[in-house]
Amino acid sequence: MPDFTPAVETLLRTIAEAGSTGAQFAVAPRARYRLTGTDYVVNQSSFYPLTSAGYVTDGGDDSAPVKLTDSGRKWMEQHPVPRGGRGPYRPRGRRPARQAPASRARFAYAGGFSAEIAETTVFITCPDNGHGGVTLPADGWEERARDRHPTLHEIEGPTISGGYALRWRSDPRTNAELLVQSLAIIRAEPARRS
């Protein structure tokens, strides 16, 4: 039985937890799928090892729920989640109010980008391109940002309105410093139009 990357294993366990009804995924931007009704986004490539080995199936219909096969169930039985290991996707609960900052820092950048921070998440809104769309950053900026900033935990987006959420974990910088750093990351290369 193969060993999977953490992302693939989390995907398999998430599909298994959905039970006999299966897990419904919708196409998301940049070759990804989003688990319907959640914030869980997974790269399309994470499905390849599972489908090629026959652990999951959608019955040949990309719009159908993804279900665990008998081979997938067997793998799950042989690989219980170790203590502290990666289990299925679990939605994050809200943090207690006492941890929320008293006020949100805001910062604007030339070119129309603006940002605000809530806890350790920086929300970036892309500027309007004047033609009914938004100006998005250049392709590939997410991978470079993750490589250069080890405390950058997760990047979500772009949303339909053209925004991003950069989630920072265990970063010693202040909120204002994270705002400036996040805008510098997203503006590091020439913008592209959507």
C-alpha cells in the first residue's frame, strides 16, 4: 500500500469521513477543487494518486460526489490516524473574543490595493481594472511567497470579488508589519489583468 503526501492523505480521509453519500467538490480557480460548503481547497493533482490507485471514484462524472472504494476502505483500516497525525479536514472554529484585537489595522498601497488584518489573517483586495474586473497579481506569486516566508501558513483566493486571504502562523511581527509584508509580497511582480 502506498504512502501518500500529507495533502493526499488528508483528502482521502476527508472523502472517507463523508460516508456513503460521498464528498461533493466544485471546481475552484487555479486547478483546484473546493469541498462544497467549506473552506477546504485542494489541488487537482492531489486526486491523481487516489484515482489512479482506485481508492476513490466519482463514477466518471466530474460533477458527482467523490466516494471511497473498497480499496480505499482497506487502506483506511490499515492506516489509522496516528496521535497528532493528519486526519480529515475539520473546519476551523472561531477564536474566543478575548483573542480578537481591539481594532483592525488598515493600510493602503498606491495602485488601489488595500488590506486589513484580523487576528493573523491579512485580507487583500485587488484594485478595479476599470473594465468590470480586477487587477490580479502575476501568476506564481503564491509559490514564491510560501518558499520565502516560512510563517505564511495558507493563501486563499482569489475570490470572485478579486480578494486574497494570507494566513500567518507564529509570526513575531506586529499586525502593521504583516500588512506591509503581505502587500509587498502580492505587489512583487507586475500585475496582470483578469
